Amino acid sequence: MKIVIIGNGSLGDSLIEYISREGHNITVVDEDRDAVTAVVNKYDVMGVCGSGASVETQREAGVESADVVISVAGEDELNLLCCMMAKKLGAKHTIARVRDPRYLNQQSFMESGLGVDVIINPEYEAAREAGRLIRFPAAMKLEKFAQGKAEALEIHIGKGHPFVGQPLIKFKSKYSTNVLICAAKRGDNVIIPGGDYVIEEGDTISVAGSRPDITDLFVKTGLVGKHLRDIVIIGGDGTSTYLARQLTDSGYKVKIIEQDREKCEELSELVPKATIICGDPTDPDVLDDEGLDNADACVVMTPNDQRNFIISMFAQTRNVKKIISRLSSPTFVKLASNAGIDSNITPGVLVASKVIRYLRGLVGMEDHENSGQLKSLHKLVGGRVEALEFDVAEDFDALGMPLRQVKLKKNLIIAALIRENSVIYPNGETALLAGDSVIVMTTNENLCDLDDILL
């Protein structure tokens, strides 16, 4: 497909990185000539220097024949304008980044009334992920499938973890569990493990199953700790606003520490149930005075990676039970992980997952007979594993065949399927039926349709 991306900030760069792996023809538009030159040299893309709100610039970028235009410039209104212009010029589909919390309730209108096909909001997506991690603190990352009937979560295997030394072939019988270990990272290697894989200290594993089954496993192994109630959020931007609203509405006690007085006043209006503290969150005295050492969780959400890393490291010295940090740079993500701060949220990856799911859905409609619609896509293990959810259609090539007879691609596993609201963990005798939802874990990319899992 022909894709035009307007805006080359940190989010634009993340999108280009992941979308370029999909084999699309990409043109990047930005007013910063040096930024355009850098991205053209880094990736196999075309570049146009100019304003995305200019008709001439959009025409130069080939918007008139574009399949998808994605606008992720700095201002919400500019992104909406760029998408509206692109649709008028002939672009088939448009995606706009809209971040302002005040626009959240207007999303359906913007999508239907302004001709924008998809609204993406990195701050809202980051807040949703942080909220899930607070509700299930044993996880590094947690994603939901089939309206929450099944989940996939990442766990870091630290020193003394009960899973250390467990071969996967004996895992289910040892713990009398139905959950599946479906991906593993050891050092720099990421694999879809077989039964002979033995879990070691330092591994990161992905677990798939229903929430009751996963909770049961964690209770049996003593991994379910105290429920988090007192939450300190560092930074007062849109992510913090979305998260604080979620948490306070669910009965959590929330305190937000923000240095900018105007933002504090705005937060007081936007999140009236939260306690707003105006102070420098990099000052240890401020954090100590505001009771960080008594907090159950610290969520660090400033726009600066270095600041987030430093504050997270300080929170570790105060024995905070759960530390969640927003980090955009892969370098800081790796540093944080090495330092034991493993619940890191990268908004660019979250948004890239949503955009890629949409793009593959379009490819699937063009290139396939819809044997299995792609419903959701999540990037796990630092973006190196994909968790995909497909619907099974009546024309699926392996419909009704026992899985032991189905030839699947390598580095791929069917983790679970949902049938009539029940989660089924498949074995060799299980057959996929029309109407099932199937969760697939793989290190392969570019799976657009359920038939793509077959050899």
C-alpha cells in the first residue's frame, strides 16, 4: 500500500520503524528538512519537506493516490485538518493523532463527521496500559483479547521466582493450570518455546489464558501480592489525566505531582478526586514529603525519558511496590530493564500496534477472501512478538481439521480460542470452527488473515 505519514516526531519515527517492516511504500512529510533527510537515510522511505496542511505539499507527497494518510504532527487541530484535506484530495483512508483529553468524548463525531477513519491517542493508550498494570501488578505488560475473555501478559523471572527450572512440558501438570507459556526472551533471543524449554532466571515470558485461570496460577505460586490502592503519578500531561480519571473513578487514592502551576490548576478541574501537588518531582525532598515511601505504586509520566528514568530509580530506593515508567527511547527501556524497572510503557509501540492492525485489516480485505478477519494486534517482548486475534470464517482452509493435521508456519503457536464465551486451550485434537476467535502468538510479521498462519 501507499502510505503518507505527516509529522516526524518521536511518534512518527516509531510508526515509520514498524510500518516499514510491513513492506509498504512510505512517504514522510515534515517541515524540518534535517529531520526528513535523517529519516530517509535511516529507512527505505521517500521524504517531502513542507507543511502537511499545504495542498501543494500533499500533492507532492502523492496524497491523491495514497491508500492511507497518517497525520501525527504536534497539534491536534493540524492533524484533523491534514486528514480532511487528504480525503478531499483523494486519499482512501486517514488516521489522525488527537491527544487533548477534552476531545475524548468527541471521537465518534470526528471519525464520522470529519472524515477521519481512525483517531489515535498515545496518551490515552499509555494510560490504559498503566491502569491494567496497576490492577494486575505482577505483570510487566498486559493485553486483552475477545472483550477481556482472554489475556496475554509478560512476566520477568527474577531471582527465586517459582517458575525457575520448570520445563514447559511439565508446567501444566505441576500447577494444574490451563495457561500457556507462549513466548520467551532470554538475553537478546526471542522464541516461541517448545515443551523442552526450561525457564531460567532472567527470562521474560509471555503467558496467555483467561483472567480466572491466570489469577488461579498466580495465587497457587504466591505471585499475587497486596492490592495496590495508594498511587503517586509523576507529571501532569494528558496521560496522567486519563490515568487519574480511571483510577479515581475506581476508588483508588491518587496523588499527582507536577511542577507547572498552570497545569496543576487545570488538573484540579479535570481530575477533582485526585490530590494535586505543585512541586519539582526530581527533588527527593518533595517526593519524600509527599509520602512516596508509603505509596503502593509510582507511575512516572513526564515527557522526558531521562527524568522518568531518574525518578524511577529513586522510587526503587523507597521500596515502592510497583514502578511504571513511560519511556520512548529503546536505550532507556533497556537501561530501566537492566535496573529492575521492567514495567515500561512506550506510547509509540502502543500506537504502532493499533495502526498496523488497521493496515493489515485493509490488506486482508484486498488480498484475501476474509477467511479470518484480524480483530486485534499487540506487540509484546519489546515489539518482537505479535499477539493477534482472528475470527474464523467458514472459508478458512483448515476449518474443522484437528490441529495435529494442520501444518502451521514455524515460530507460531495457537495460544487459545474463544468459543461461545468459553476459553479453550487447544491440543492436537482441537479443531477450529466458524465463529471461533483465535489468539495466535508469533515472531513472524505481516500476518493479515487467518490463512496466513498456514504453510
